[in-house]
Amino acid sequence: METITIRDEFIKLGQALKLAGIAESGVEAKEMILNGEAKVNGEVDLRRGRKLYPGDEVECGNSKFKVTK
């Protein structure tokens, strides 16, 4: 499992998908989320603005990453 490192307290799901290289743009990230492709801690989340904190795990398609600080 890969990790993404954040500097702030949290990162939004759409931004995290871009940072992890899963989505090339905000529009692509939004479509993935609204299509139910993104799971946060094992549950589908349809909110692009979902706040992710260190320790959260995201799965989208064949990619999986963990948020660290």
C-alpha cells in the first residue's frame, strides 16, 4: 500500500486522489467519487469534500493508499 503525506491537519478526498496520481484533474476525481469508485476506510463515500486524516485508507480502482502526516 502506498502512502501520501500531508502537511495540514486533513486533505479532501478529491485532492488526495490527485496527489496520489489516481486522478489527473479535479474533474476526473469528482467523476470517480460520484460514480462510487472511491472507498474510504472500506466504505464508499460520494463526498468530494470528505476530509481525510492521517491513518485513513483510500481505495479507488486498483489503487490503494494511506494518509500520513
